[in-house]
Amino acid sequence: MAWLRMLLIACTALRICAGSARAAAADEPSGVRERIVQLCGAEWPPFAATSGAELSSGISIDIVKAAFARLNRPVRVRALSWVICRRAVSEGRLDGVIDATPAPNEFAGSHFSSMYPLAVFVVADSPVMQFEPALLNGEEVGMVRGYRYGHVVTDHADWHRVDASSDEQLMIWLKLKRVKYIVTDAFAGPMLAAKVGVEIRPLRPLLDVSPLYVSFNSGNAELAANFDKALADLIANGTVDAIYRRYLPYDFKEACKRWLAK
């Protein structure tokens, strides 16, 4: 009877294995699993907030996740310093960068979902009330290393640019009176200042306002085109407006009117 007992044990084991295989198959998605799209960016409230080593929430992150969900592609957005992020994309180690001005060798579509209203900021009790370019001649002006500010900054050769590693570090410099002027954006500036504990204000008029894109490396032309189509759909169906209202008291259309019209 020992042989019968062994036979029963073997049959039971086969049934368990078969059931496990069926359960595993049911858990697997149909078709070939797509490679995870690897993006990067820097923390920039309210557009991108960190959780560990990744950017996990914010306007841009929610939009990116929604767009890639339409493409049935998993996506990960790494939190890196801007210089390291840009280098990783240009070298092809990462697929693209969020909230960026596209570099000449990168691909970006015609649709944007964030913008960068750039201003010179001072501490709240500064006697300077109006922005005049000549006022900054010979002065140290804090900026972020690796950011592409464009001609509105580079044209002013008499400004003494000093580079910080992040916008938050710029706020610390203002608080410690390391510099009197910094260049940052009208979205993140006040939020980061509150975090650091310094009162600041922008000088008017603004320096510039630029639309920002998800920009893909030179090997991802097709991915860039597919993403742009998905983003266009999200703008048209009101999803992008709804995402903006999760974080701001106005939607994407109003943000474009408020900032890009200036």
C-alpha cells in the first residue's frame, strides 16, 4: 500500500502546481509587458514632489502618469539634481526629462503642460521695488546650476551669476543674506520660501515666461510623438485642467492666461 500512498501524494502535488500555474497566468497581463519608461526631473512644487528617490506627486507627475496610462506604459520619474538628470537623458541612460526646455538633440511634441514664469526675487523688506536690469549690474545673482534661463538672463553679462544646487538653496541664501537677488519662478518661489522660513517677493515686471515640455532623448522620437498625442487628448478632455485644480486655485487654461499672456 505504500506505493498507493506515494501515488496519491504525487497527484495532489501535481494539482497544487497546476493550480498555482493557472493563478500566476491569471495575474500576468495579456501580451508582452512594456519596458518601464524612465524619466527624471527635479523637485519643483507644485509640479513635482519627492518621495524617496522618486518624484511621486504634483501637477507634472500626475499628468505624466495619466498620459502613459493612456499608452499602457508603466513610467517612473526619478528625482535627481538638474545637472545629473540632463546628463543622463543626453547620454541615453534615461528616456526623458519632465518640465524642460528641449535641448537641440531631444524630441518634444507641440503640446506643453507646465510653464516657468521667471522673476527676480528679493527679501520682503528689501528697498528695491521694481525690476531694472541695470540694478543688478555687478551684483551677485543666485541661480540654479544647469538651468537653461535663456537670453533674458544670458544677455546681462554684467550680472555676477552664482550657482546653487537647487531653488531651495537659493531661498536659504536669501535668508542668510548670502545674496540680495535670486532668479526663480513664481510658482515654486513662495512655497519654498515658506518651507525655509524667509519672506520674499518678486520684482515686477517678470523676466520671462516659458512653456515647459516632457523632452525625450534622441533615441525616443516615436515615444515622444505618442506621448504628445496622449497629452493633447488629456488637454482636450479636461483632465489637465482637473489636475491643475488639485494643486492650485485655477486650472491649466487660466494658468496660460495668467502667465503666458505677460
